[in-house]
Amino acid sequence: MAGKEKVMAVLMGPFEVRQTFRDWPADMCLAVCLMDNGDCQLVVFQQEEADLLPRRLRDHLGLRSDALCFFPRVPGYPTRTLLYSDERRLMSLVAEAPEIVEEASDYSVNYAYAQEEGLDPAVFLGIEADLARGAPDAGGDVEHETRNVIDPEGPSAADFVSRRGKSAAAASETASNRAGRVRKALLPGFMQRTEQVQPGARFRSARELAMNEDLPVLCDIRPEQNGWIMVAQIHEGGGDIRIGDPDLIYLRDDHSVVAIRLEPPWAMSAALPGRIWIRARSLPPRMRAVFAGCVGPAEMTGSGAFLYLHVTSQADSVGPTRSPEQPVASPTAVPGVEAATAVSAQVEERAADASPAPVPQRPKRTMRRRFLALTGVAAALVLIQLGVQYGWNGDAGSLGSDAPINWERFRSAWQASRAG
């Protein structure tokens, strides 16, 4: 915040809050107050009280109108722009206070009870002082407390008067008697607790550890089908999501991680999505090639606002292999008897591999096959000897010891692999 503003209040409706807390009451709203000293306070209120909330916050915090700004804009008050990254951080702060759901539920029940009894909900809940209580001639034996005073002997959370289990005698009490038994502070009870002493700077609570741990989940990337690419968890997961906006999916430079932005953010306590449908037609060719090359098992992690797919290309996982059937020519090898022996051994090995499983045969047929094999070996030895005598002229493009290296050919192959 900049200027004269000391507090920024971000107003959130039921739909926005339910993205974080699924049990949030449908008629309740939430105001997140960001103080200039770094504190964050949460305030619950009814949808019908949206027009009255700015004045209540101003009176409760003791601020002038120009010292309190709102988002979205509220007439008569300054406003500030809230970036998308700030919204995500704000939702993380709200997620750290699950107790606010119970506060909102109690507020909703007591608000409905006051309306059914014909009472002013603001006075009944102790948010606004009764007009008769502030008059000079107002009497009565009821002892009233100020709004910001908390009973040190009582519980830190607000003591609501609930309509559940209400007797007829209790229902006939006056509004002033009821007001003395409800909370006097506008802020939730868990925000009224004093700051607890931490064990040390190098310690983190279990909640912080749970939010920072990224446990990978095994998933399966399916081939493209009907214009969609599906990523499914191998085990049981959460709901399904569809990604059709190309602005919501990112690819790291090394093509090993795909990030998917979730709108609204996924609840940290909920399971990761069970299936993710990605529209292939909205992806560029390079990203489609990445998904096509990493079909198969992968790992998925999530941080609430993003999902991360750790993919591995099939071409990268399988390195170049040399066929065992192709002999490796050594430039220093001297052709002779050893070369002939090696060729004959290879011919016999190929003949042994190509022959079917041994079955009972006639002796004449076996001798004939052996004779043919020996004839082939002899012919190979004759050809090798002729090649040694007359010399062997390799092609100009071979990689012999004296042949120049064609670097352009290697560079083109490298570029082709990078393009693929």
C-alpha cells in the first residue's frame, strides 16, 4: 500500500471463498484486512450487510475514510489494484485459517435467528451498540461491555447464542440480555489470540511443512485422441479438469517439466486431480511433440496454484545402441588368418541363430546341411583373400584414419535432433 492508506480490505463473496473452503456457508462473505504493520485479519459478514461493512470496518478500526482502501472498488473509499500473484498469496493466507468456517457458520445461524425473532441482527450479535443503551437516561441492571474488550477469564473464541436446542424461556429474553452473551468484537476469535512464542527461527510448524512438501504422484500420459491429451493418475485421485486456454500451460526450457495453472487454485488439503484433459489443438507444435514423445508414466506434483508434470522423453531415456550383428571395423586391424577365422565364426553363429529348434532329422539331410555350411565358409575365405591381395578402396565419405571429417554433416544431424 502507498499513500495515506493504512488498511486494505479485500472483499470476497461465497463463490470465491468456497474455492478454498468447500463447507463455507452460501450466504456469508469474507473481508481480508491487510494492515500496514504486516498483520492480516479476517472479518465475516452477511451478503445483506455488504453495504454496511465499510462503515463498520472504519468505526471498528478507528480510521478515517481515506486511510481505508477496498478491493473491489467501494464508492467513497480509495481502491488499489490487486495483481494475480497477490490474489494467489491472499488465498494461501486464508487457507491457513480453517477456523474461520466455523465462525461464519455460527454467524449465519445467529443472523437468521435474529431475523426470525424480529430483532436487529447487528444489535443482537453485538456488532453495533443498541440506541437505548447509549442514551443518558437508559437504565437497567444489565452490565454492558465495550466492543473491543475480551473477557480474560472466558474463552478466546466468541460465545454465540445459537437457536439450536433453545428453550421457550430463553427465547423470551429481551434483546439487551441476549446482546450481553454474544461476542463484542467484530474480528473472529482465532484472530484475537495473543501471539504465541515460537521455539526458534529454524523451526517450522506442521502446517507449514504440509504446505511446502511436494510428494510426487504417479500418473500416465495418454496419446492424443480426438484432439485431447489425457493425463490420468495411476491410483485414485480427485476430480477432472479441462485445460483449453494456452495461457494456462507452460513448458520449461529443458522440456522436462510442464506446469499447468489452476483457476481457481486447487485446495492444498484435497487430492490432486484424477484426470487432466488438455486440448491439443490449442498447443504449439513443439509442446505437442513433447507430449507425443513422453507418452507413458510420469510424476505429478502440485502447489495449489500450479500442477507440475515431470515428463521424460522416450528418445532421451533410450540412448543410441549399436547393432550386435554389424562388425566394428578397426582401422589398425591387419587382414589375414585372424580375420578369416572371425568371419567364419560369425557365419557359423548366424547359421546357428537362424536354425530352428533341434528336431529329429535324417542323417543324410544333416550331412547335406553341414556340407553347404562349410562350402559357404570356404567361399567367404576366398573372397576375403582376394580383397587383401588387390587392396580395398573405401568410399570418399568414410571416416577412416586419413579421411577428412565432414563437420557439416554432424552439425546437421545435431540440428535435426534438436528440432525433433
